[in-house]
Amino acid sequence: MATTASMVNMTCAALLLPAFSVSDAWACFDCRKAVEAQVYGPDFTLNLLALLLPLGILAVLGVAAFHWDRISSKLKKDQQDEQ
């Protein structure tokens, strides 16, 4: 018999599976041109940078967390050299 936690996990996975299996975004035929015009408009680069900025921040934080031991030892060494 499955436990309650595993049942919840299986239910969540079953509900999320269709969301991740969709291959392309789509719009109705009437709205498609308006959506494309809005997405690929003159602010495309700015919108793309605003969309990717959180990923860049997460990447920097991830690299800093991965190398934290080297960073902290270097900062401690610099502080000792100043004194």
C-alpha cells in the first residue's frame, strides 16, 4: 500500500505531465498575428533581456555558492593582509 506522501507525489506528477509534454505554444488563427507582432516588436531585445536577467542572477549565485570556500578563504586572507 502506498503512503499518503507518495500518493500526493504521484498525483502531482500525473497532473503536471501534460503541461510539460506540450511541444509548442499556440494561439488561435485570428490572434496569432497580433501575438507575434507584440512578441517580436521593437522592444524584443529589452523583453528578452528582462526575461533572461533572473537566469543570469541565478547562474552567478550558483557559481558563487559552488566556489564559496575559495571566495571566503581569499576574503579572510585579504583581511589578514590588511592588518
